[in-house]
Amino acid sequence: MRNLGPMVEADFLAIGVKYAYQLKDLGVEKAFLQMLEGRVKNNKPVRSINAIYLYALHGAIHNLDWRAIPDKQKRAYKKMTHVLRNSGLY
């Protein structure tokens, strides 16, 4: 899928997401949260995860270059990652 490289692919394979339709069915936010949970479970770092991952997922699901995502949506993804980082969960 567009915008997704080997690292993101490995994260999703680790949680059982193997096909594009599975990612589309989950949606951006839920897929991101499951990926984070998978990283925690597999003792992989999550502090470096940021809104760029959400941009990549959004672009993959909607077949857009991540730079074409509307600014309003980008701000929402930045807010989401900020809230998650400050929650202490990740």
C-alpha cells in the first residue's frame, strides 16, 4: 500500500494484519492503536511513534500521498499522538 514501508508492514504483520482490506476495515486510528499495543507486547519502542505514522496510514487507506492529507486532519492526528504520549500508556 502507498506510504507504508517495511517497518510499518512488520508492525502490522506482528498483530495479524496481512492484507489491505484488514487495514481499511480497522481505519486509521484503530489500526494505529493496535500497532502501538503490538509494539508494547513485543517490547519494541513506542516513544518514537508520531503523527507521521498516522499520515502514512491515512494515505495508505485513502490512496493519497501523505502530504496531500488536509491540514485539519493532520492537526487531529498530531493531537491524538500528543494525548497518547502524555497518557503514560505508551
